[in-house]
Amino acid sequence: MRLRRLFAVSAAGVAVVLGTTVAASAAANSGSAVAPDSLRALAANIGLRIGTAVIPFDLDHPDYQAIAAGQFSVVTPGNEMKWQVVEPAQGTFDWSGADRLVAFAEQHGQLIRGHTLLWHSQLPDWLTTGVANGTISNAQLRNLLHQHITTEVSRYKGRIWQWDVANEFFTDSNPSTINPNDFWVSHLGAGIIADAFRWAHQADPHALLFYNDYNIAGEDGTNAKSDAVFAWLKQMLAQGVPINGVGDQGHLDTQYGFSGTQMTQDLQRYASLGLKLAITEADVRTFVNNATDQVPTDHLATFAQPYEFGQMLKACLAVRQCISFTVWGFGDADSWVPGFFTGEGYATIYDVNLNPKPAYTELQQDLRLAGSGAPHRVPSGAGR
Ligand code: G3I
């Protein structure tokens, strides 16, 4: 493991953010030694939480654990709170991964983003099979979902800072709409999304409840999806649905355009509704030599990749309601990207050997500057 000088940072300094019960308890438990130049310490200077998705059982590896604890102040289970994982057979639960992550976070003064309660993907086979063969009716499906949300949110009541209640409901088309073919919408109607927020709120009234999606902050060029999500949120809030925030996943690819300015404007627009913002799954992928080494094939990608990370962080920094910035895993070896996008990788901020990449330095530098503010310019001479 890389040697690192460790300094104790006061609990108050690490956990300035929120004024919520969860934040107070995380601050009280924060006994970890945190380096002052770590991402989490630099972010704490401005009340921002910097986060990562975690694979709980990778925490057995000392190098992985040291980075997860030392660099980040909020963690998200990449898979271990999804329905498929927590209830693999009907009525049989496996909370081992989720419990492990929650315990780790509390031990290290970190907050937790719960992910995710209502999504078309990673559902248990018993559920999707039952719906497909008609042994689970729509009325039963609705009850099962209510029960699932209540069980999971209640289990961690008071310990989850933000819940991604609903995930990825909008189409990628222009104009974008709630996807009528989505598993949940096609069986239970679009109103099920609002119900999920109501049920989550009943189970833990203090958790911040988020709508989470990709390409909803200018990443799609047309901004169509952002427009649709914004209009829907406005409608939901007018109806009193307990939604507290919007999570923009932030999965970028250097082969496409991306405007940090557009992202800032979109985040600001959500904030104008009274919502909090979070970047929830940031990564920037590019074409690589192979999935093992993940060396970019285009030299310019080594500049574009950290640049786009920096643009996302700066957009978050520019909007005061943006309370957390989470990367979707911190090392290339653990990234979901090579398994989903043939030929692509290099998407995270540490390389396959857990050495920090330029993207890490970019985030560190942005946070350092944000914390101290840019210095005033030196005088440049009379009249100039
Ligand atoms: O656990 C099994 C393992 O037993 C088996 O040997 C292996 C063989 O493929 O699969 C393992 O399951 C994989 C699981 O991740 C855990 O590693 C699944 O195949 C794989 O599909 C699954 O991928 C996850 C993906 O969501 C599923 O859509 C990624 O890890 C996870 O990072 C990713 O996260 C999503 C967010 O939840 C929502 N936003 C998009 C994001 C990226 O797709």
C-alpha cells in the first residue's frame, strides 16, 4: 500500500454539510484519520460530500479499503441494495453486502446513498418470472413493491442520507417521456413512481429522496431528457410528492460531446424547483487497448478524460444545492464499463493497479481551489 502521511481532521471539519440527523450521527462517529489533501477533506472545506460506489466485499483488500475510507465521505453500494441482491428468493433476504457497507461507512464517518428502490433492472428472477407467467397479478406486484420499499427503507431507517428511490424512467428519445414500456410503468402505470416516493418517505421521513437518471444534465446534446425530467419533477412537486433531489448519474464517454455549461444550467434549473442535486455515478470512458490494462488508444483521451471529470465537478461546485459528487467506483479494475461497452474502459480516477490518474488530480485541484477561493490578482500596473 502506498505510504501516506495521515492527519486527524476534526469530525466537524469532515462533516459540515447537512444539518440532518444522519449527518450529525456520521460526524459523531468520525474517528478516522483523514489526510488534508484527500478528496474528502478538501470537499469538506466547502460542505460538499465526495463519494464513490463501493463493492462491499472488495473492502477485504487493504489497498481498496484505504482509498475507500481515506478519500470519500459518502458511499453507495454498487449493487448490494438492489432487489435482486437483497431478496434472491421470495421471503429470503440477504443483507450481508448492504450491512457490511453500512457498518464500514459508519466506522469511517461516511454518509450513505441508498441505491436503488425502483428500477426495471436487477429485479429478482422470482418476481419477473411470476409477472411473466401470470402467477403474480398487477395488484400483487404493487403490494410486493410496497413491501419491498418499506422493508428495505425501514431496515436502515435513520442511517441513509440519500435514497435513489426511482431510477432511469425516461426515454432517450427527443422529445423524451416516461418510458411506457418500462417494467413498472407498463404493469402499474406511471403513478407508481410517485407512490414509491410516498412509501419511502413513510418508512424514513428524514431520508433525502432522489430521482436518479443518466443524460439529464445536458449530456445528450438536445437536452430533451432534462426538459422532460424537469417538467415531471415540477408536476410531482406541485402534487406534494416527497421528492427532495435529483441525481444526475454522469456517465460520460470521450467520443461524444459534453458541455459543462449546459450541465451547470440544468442543475441550476432543478435547484430552482427547491431540489437538492447530486452527481451520483460519475465516470468518463474511452477506447482502450484491452480490458485488463485499460490504456487509452487515443493519446488525446488522456486529456479529455480528466477534463470531463473536472467539468462535471465544476458544474456541481457552481450550484450551491449540489450536495454530493459520487464516482461510480474509483478503480478501473472494478469499473462496470469494460463489461458493458466493448473496447472501452479507463473510466475511473485510479488505474487498474489503484494508482491515482490525472482525473484524480483534476478533482483534487478543483476542490482545493474551490476551498480556498481564487486569490485576488496581483496589481498589473497603472491603468491596466
Ligand atoms: O454477481 C454475479 C456473479 O455471481 C456472476 O459470476 C457474474 C457473471 O457475469 O455476474 C455477477 O453479477 C453482475 C453484477 O453486476 C455484480 O457484479 C452482473 O452480471 C452485472 O450485470 C451487474 O452489473 C451492474 C449493472 O449496474 C447492472 O445493470 C454493475 O455492477 C453496476 O455498477 C451497474 O450500476 C448501474 C446503476 O445501478 C444504475 N445506473 C447505471 C449503472 C451502470 O450500469
